Amino acid sequence: MNTLHRTLSCALLLGASSSAIAASTTDLTVRGLITPSACAPTLSDGGVIDYGKIAAKDLKQTDITFLEHMDLSLDIHCEAPTAMALQFVDNRSGTSSNPSYPGLGLTPAGEKIGFLTPYLQDPRVDNTAVQMSESQDHGATWKKAYTYTLPGLYAPSALADASQPIPSTRFSARLGVIAAIEATDSLTLTSEVPFEGNVTLEARYL
């Protein structure tokens, strides 16, 4: 306590003795966010889905090719019952051939390779079956989710009422993904072309 008083006194005295001297200033901003409780999302297999090598001849020449359905286990554990929603954030923004869904990157020639469609199956809150609701207006209104498009919010709700998200301590689901490759007529495939979608799943508190 005494040390604090001495420090303040020195600062005040210094301020008084140098009041006639012009000074340059800068601002300090301190920010933070207090959340109701911490929620930690995890994906099985490190969150990686690998389609391996795909022969160009197996892709459609004039139409989109939808690849095999793949899925992972999604678990979200919260410290206490928490109302939260999932949001998919495209880390390959600007590369999708369908702006409603995350992209798969570009060919070396700068062509958009395709997109991926995420969706949730068998959602459960604390081991009870629920449905998924979506909001496209930042959580103001909710309705039953049929597709999972950007930049929507997706939250669990009771089977009887899709208009109101419900809190959970543990949320689990199968996160399904289908990758879609554009028609080969629109892609330069004279050499191997890797594709990679990268999506962040954010747990947003409501």
C-alpha cells in the first residue's frame, strides 16, 4: 500500500513540475470480452478429410462433380449450460465457385476449383436428440435449418420448436462434408492440381 502511494505521489509531483512543458501523447486501449462460460469444440481425426488422388478423367467435363460424402465427429463441451451457435468461416475466401459455400482454392491458372458443403447430422444436446435451427440475421430470428450456408448461424433447438435455440453443456453431431469440383472444361488440369478447403468452426455465444 505504501509503495503504491509513493509511486502515485512521484507521478503527481512530476506532472506538476513539468506542467509548463509541451508534451506528445499517445493512447492506450485495453479490450476484452467476458463470456458466460467457455465452450471448446473438437473434431475427430484432427479435423482433416482427405480425398486422396482423383483422376481428371473421373470428373465430369461439363458439369459439377460431387465427391463422396465424408464425415467427422463434432463435440462441443461447455463449462455450464450455454446458448451458443456454430458459424462456418471460410479461410479460402474468394476461391469458391459457389459463394454460399466455402471454397477449395484455385488452380495455378487462377481458376476456382469448386466448393464444399458442410452439414450436421444426428445433433444431440446432453445426449438428447435435437434439431438444428439457422439464423441469417445475426440471431434475431431462427428457423429450421435445411442447408448450411455462409455466413449463417446454426444452433440446436428442441424438436418441437425451431424458433428458439436451447442451451447445452455438451453438443454432439456428425459433421458431414461433400466436396464439389467444377466442370473440367473450366479448369486447367495439365498437371497435378491440389485442392484444399479450410473452414473454422466458431462457437458463438448467444
